Amino acid sequence: MLSRIAESLFWIGRYIERSDGTARILDVHLQLLLEDPWIEENLACRSLLSVMGADIPEDTELTRADVLNILAVDRTQPASIAYSLNAARENARRAREVISTELWEVLNTTRARMPRKVSSDKVHEFFGWVRERSALAVGIIESATSRDEAWSFFTLGRSIERADMTARLLATRSLTEASGPSWTTILRSVGAYEAYLRTYRGVPSARNAAEFLLLDRLFPRSILFSVTRAEQCMRDIEPRTDRVGVSDQALRLLGQIRSELEFRPIAEILDDLTRHMDNVQLATSAASEAIRQRYFPTNAAPNWVRENS
């Protein structure tokens, strides 16, 4: 496969997952800001933007509306939903010869229908629309794409981004521990609540909910599941031939973060959840860069934060 095609497929997967994950995180936290009068809005908004990778001047007073504009509809902000959906469509255009007509039409239509402004009474409806469009694009690939290198690169990008987005969601929970969203709300935001109840059969506790989203081997949005799938995609793309250890840098980074989470007691992770989630984000970013250098080294990788001109 041509490296430019592989790169486009990788980033289609990442951008689709990024738009979905950002919509889920914003849906939870903007609703919390609306309902809880005791939250200091500027601090909460600044913390959320920081976790999501958006650069904001220190002297700017932020509101819920500002967060919505920056992370949802601003087409120039790399952390926004609008930017991600547009970037997914542009990468699909570059890989038009290998993606299906159905996927192209979904991404093209989604980009065209992306609003430039969302009214306050339509916020939840908008985030639901983003999740539905993302699920439609993923469903087309899952149901109508051969399990070849094209599918592997798409799923690799999607898995790395999903691990990163779940880590960001858990990091936002730890930043607002006292008045942040409940674990029930967080589980619902990622579609994990009913799966959690079937697994633990009880009201969500901090330990069990975090354990489920971090370490469950069967739930597809857990960090462990996502990292394990990314590792498997890399092995499918290029089967290992090394006799000693692991020579591939991306595979080594993913294996290290998986082992760090898998073999560390959940109580220790919860004691310093922010640091561990930062480590997951650093590992996924470094793995993405290692994948770029190995498989498509000619172009600079898209960044969460815009480079200074």
C-alpha cells in the first residue's frame, strides 16, 4: 500500500474517533456547568480546554458558550469537532481510490451539514448528531471493508485515538473531583453504563467504574481494549520477525503502557489518576509519531495544537 494512502486511512480513523470522543466529553461537562451553580465557570472551562489541548490566553474570561465555540464549531481549532470532521473528509478525498463510495458520501455529507453555530437549547441534540454520524462512518467500514491493510491502518488510528480520548475523559473527572460528573454520568457518556451493570451488578463506585473504563478486556472503549487492539493491528500490518524483544518503537510504547495499567493495582492508579492518564496520552502521542516515521515519513503529522507561525 502507498504510504500516503496508509497515512490517510490512519488519520480518517483518528479524526472520526476524535470527533466522537470530543462530543461525548463536551456533552457531559457542558451539561454539568449548566446544572451546577457552585462550579466556578472560568476555572472549569479553562481546565477542560487544557485537557482537550486547546490554547487559550491566561487573561481571557471563559464561559460555557466559549467552550462550545472553541471545541465544537471553530473550524480553525485542531481540537474541535468541526476541524476533525473536515480533516476526516479531506483525508478520505486523498484516499478516494481505496475507500468505499458509502464512506465518502457519509463524510462529505457530514462535513457539509456541520453547523457554524449551535444554540444553547440544541447542544445535546448536536452532540447526539455527531455521535450518530461517527457511528455511521465506522459501521460502514466495519461491515463492508476487507480485513486487509486498509482496515488495519484505519482501526490502528481509531484505537490509538480511542485510548487517548478515554484517558482525557477520566482526566477531566479527576480535575473536578469534588463537583465533577458522577461515575454514572461518565459511564453513560461512553455508552458503558449498561455494560458496566451487567459486569458488576451494582451502583457504580469510583474503583469499579474506573477499573471498567481502564482495564476491562471485553469493553471496546476501555483503554486496555483499545491499546491491545492497536498492538494487534500493528502485528497484522507487519508480522514480527525479531527473535529478541520488540524492535518496533510504536509497539514497544503501546506494550509498555498496557503493562503499566494491566499489572498495577487499580487503587494505585486511582491515587494519582491524572498522572496515569497523562502517561497514556503521552504514550499514544509518541506511538503515533513512531508509526508516522515508520510507515509514512514524508509528511508532518497533524497536531492537536496549532504550531506557531
